Amino acid sequence: MATQESEATPEAVSNGEVGSNGTVAAVGDGDQTVQTAENAQDAPPQPPPPNAWQVIKGVLFRIFIIWAISSWFRRGPATPDPSTPAGVPMLPSRNLFTKDTLMDFYVYISPDEVFTDFNNTEALFWFHQDLVYGDWSTGENGDGCYEHYREMAIPEALLHNGSVYMHVYFTKTGFHPDPKRKGQYRRLATVHATRMLNKFKRRKFMKTKNLLTGETEADPEVIKRAESHGPVEVISHWHPNLTINIVDDHTAWVKGSVPPPLDQHVKFDAVSGDYYPIVYFNDYWNLQKDYYPINDTLPNLPLRLSFCQLSLWRWQLYAAQNARSPWNFLPDDTYEQSDEDQDSVKVALLETNPYLLGVTIVVSIVHSVFEFLAFKNDIQFWNSRQSLEGLSVRSIVFGVFQSLVVLLYILDNETNFVVQVSVFIGLLIDFWKITKVMDVKFDRENKIAGVIPRLVFSDKSTYVQSSTKVYDDMAFKYLSWLLYPLFGCYAIYSLLYVEHKGWYSWVLSMLYGFLLTFGFITMTPQLFINYKMKSVAHLPWRMLTYKALNTFIDDLFAFVIKMPMMYRIGCLRDDVVFFIYLYQRWIYRVDPNRMNEFGTSGAEKPADAPADGEPAVAAITDKADGEKKND
């Protein structure tokens, strides 16, 4: 496990995406944007940050997807080794370093990716003799780990966005890693691995301004730098901690059959067929917030290296988390978790109480099950629904508008691709619901521009001929008296006090912020229809129950885990609406005289039922003997 000491870390310089309103954000390999708290009160509404249990649920889902994709793309036979004759089976190999092998450990720091300057004593950062391979009892703390700290002068190449590399060598005792030293170098006794120490991040300048005055609160120097370097600036960053692991593994791996993602790390010797000890650079516990930009204001670069033995199963966990091969047919940042999500997982694992963490994982799985059941029952309900009596069609249409605004907003703000896909699928489902609550037809007589058939929407007969349409229109009329003034006030506030990239961004952020704040009001028309009809039998209660259980889980973690107050209020207001539904279900009991969707009721008598006053026995005795037997 990588060390977490940060006492040697100088104060991080603010970096990342710089908005013209003073907002700064860091963009990692995935090009994800992170806003700071500066001017947070004037920033446009943003989705609530991911909390720990949501992140853990996402990680579990990500692991499942990686396994599924890996199984699909790796299910064929392994690529045969070209040096092996066709049809000859591969033999199991062995580790070139046996258990308890004495090793010498060399670490060189150089700006060259290919290192050859072994005689340069300044390049040698760390040297340790007589390490024992697989010995977990030695070291400073008796755990098989050693640590070395030193501050380095900043190489000139780093100040110009260059790179610096760490070259690690393990040799059997008595040998040297320099191939030029005859008699002291042996290929099968030397293990080599290279790692770039600095990390490049992209800092994006998001130009915003007040649309009415054209003014901005951004620092003039920041604006000038953005104009000189363009909208995207690549900056080299540094982290002072890194762990070098050597995996204590002697598995008889077969070349070409090592399972992914372990196959990326197991290196086989081309001649002997055996494999070298696995050297793994472990930076999993290095949080993104601890990286800082390299510039001429830093006096030096601190570097704390740790060497530890690593077991096979722990190495598999680390390798699986860093695996990218299942997504190699898409851009590198497409399916990567954002840096903030990864940091949230790490912080949760490091700081959360183990019992609370266990409960969080279990509840997260339950939450995912409820989400799936709610989705399934929602589709089943609308797919089998024949009558729209008692259902608010206007709310369904407004829900499509909400989903469309959310999709356009996240596209405008360059949100993670996975989020975009999930929102897009939700929008398609909402469009499908439109076809179930309205008649959608193509008008081929009145074509658009004489070419494209016109799409015509009309209410279904079961909706028009019932009192539901009257109540629905009445509810939205009353609702408009409240929504329109709130919408106007929010739009004016957003235009006067919030900076935007342009008018299009203002419209989207204003609509999104308004829906995020007051969207729950659109749930009230259904309450009004229930009140007028004195019934709740037409509602999809299974779907509502699953969603309500998820909302209660959100409430639990909203007050256990630190998150914005608006998110907590949002969870609470959804609970209030659902409890009103429950109250209506309690007061509007089942009415046997009410007609169902098939036009019958429980109080109706069958056509051949005896009239009032006639004995039921007479109806039975009038039957033929054969019919009696059939009864």
C-alpha cells in the first residue's frame, strides 16, 4: 500500500479549469471538470456531488461491466506464440527468482525514457542491498517494507512540460544492472521496470461573462494566460509518494493464457520461457487532490519511495481497478471514472468505519435491485395499460421535457459519457411512454416543406372521454399560477447574477436549475386527480413503492454522509409527496361499485343471475343433468 504521508507536500497551487468568473477546475486524463468552492454562491446549479454509497455502487457495477466485456472480447483462444510451432502445447513456466532469493535494489531518476547512464552517481536515487524475495518479516517495521525520502532539484525539462522517469532494477546479489559490465551482468538475473513520475493534466479555460453587461470577475492575468495558451493548457503535475511493489508469486503461468488484466504485467523471457518477478508501481492511494503543478515557484521536488512485498490477490485487486483493456476500442476517457469518483472511493475505504462501510455496500446493492425492479414494473405498467382514466398525461409530457433539458445540459457541460448514455436511455423510455398515452401518427398529406411527413399528436379516446382530462387541465392551470412567477424570477436572477458562456448555456442552466429546485411540483397534478376522482387504483403502486424505498435509502445516507443541504431537502420533499400518496390510498378505499378498465365492477350481477326474491336453488334445479355434472 502506498504511503500517505503528506508532510513533505508543499502547498498545492490552484490549478485546473479556470472560468472567467474565477472558477478553477482540474481536468485529469479523463478530461473531467471539477469546480472549486470559489464563487460557489454565484455558480449555476450543479448536480449534487457523488456520495460514498453511490460511488461504491458505481464501482461494483463497473467491475461487473469490465468482467462482462473482458469475457466477450477474450473468449477466443489465446494468440499463439509465433516462436512456437503450431500445435505444440505451451508448457507451464516458473519464476526466475525463487523464494528467498537475495536481491539488490536500484532506483535511478533520469529525464531519459531509456536509461544507460549507470555510472552517473547523481542519477542513483536509492540503492538497497540483500533484500529477500518473499520475506515479509524484515524492514523498518517488520512488515517487509522499506522507505526512502529525498528532495530533488527540479530538472529543466520538467519546467518546459518535459518528463522525468524512474528506472527500477532488481538483480540477484552479486550482479549489476549495467549490460556493459562484463561478468557482472546477467539477463536472467535482472528485472527492470520504468515509470514516468510526473503526470500531465489538462487545464481548461471556460470563458464566461455576464450576458447583460459583458463583464467578468476573472483575474486579468488568468484571462491573459488563457488567451496566450488557448482554451486548453497541458500542465505537468507531481505527487510526492509512490510505492514500488514486487509481487510474491510463484504461479506456473502459461504464456498466452494469463488472464486479463494480469497479462499486461507478466513478462516472459523469450529464450527460457520463464517469467520475471512482477514489479508493480502502486499509486492507487495517491489522491488527485494531492497532485500539484510543477513550476518555477517550487524550490525542489520531494519524493518518498516505499518498497513492499505484495501478495498475488492484492495485486489482482489493484490491477483490476486500473484495467483499461476492455475499453480499448473507445477513447481513453470515455469509460473512465472521474478522478473525483475514484478519490471518493479511496477516502471511503480509508476513513469510513468498517461496519458503516459494510452496511453501505449492502444497502447500495439493495438500492440497485430496487432501481431495476422499479424500471421493470414501470415498463410493464405502461405496456399493458389500456385505459388512461385517472392518470395525468400532462405530467408524462412534462417529464419528457425535463429529461430533454437534463440531457442538453450535461452535453453542454461535457459530463462523463456513461452519464450521458444513461440519461439518453431514460429520454428514449420517456418518448416511448408518449406513444402509450397519446396517439402518434404521421400526416402524409400536410408535409413539412412538401417532403417530410408531419408528426401529429392527439389524446387517446380513453383520456378525452373521461373526466381525467378535465381534472388534468385544471391541475396544470392552477400549477401554472405558481410555476410561471417562480420561473420568471429565477430566470431574472440567473441572468443578473450568474455568468454564462452564452445565451444557449444560460437557457439550459436556467431551465435545469429551475427544474432541480421546483421540479417536484410537477408531481402534484396526479395528487389533484386522485383527490377529484377519490381513487388511487389507477396508479402503478409497485413502481412507486420501489422508488419510495430508494428515496428512503437516499434519506438515510443524505443525513449520514456529508452532502449539500439542497440535496437533503430534495430527498425530504419527495418523501412528503409519497406520504400524501399513501394517505390518499388509505382514505380512498376500494369501491366495488367503481368500473374497472374492462367496463365491469365487482357489484354487477351476471346476466343469468336470479332476480331479487327468487331462490338460488331454483336456478340450479332448472339445469339438465349433464350440466349439473359439469358444475
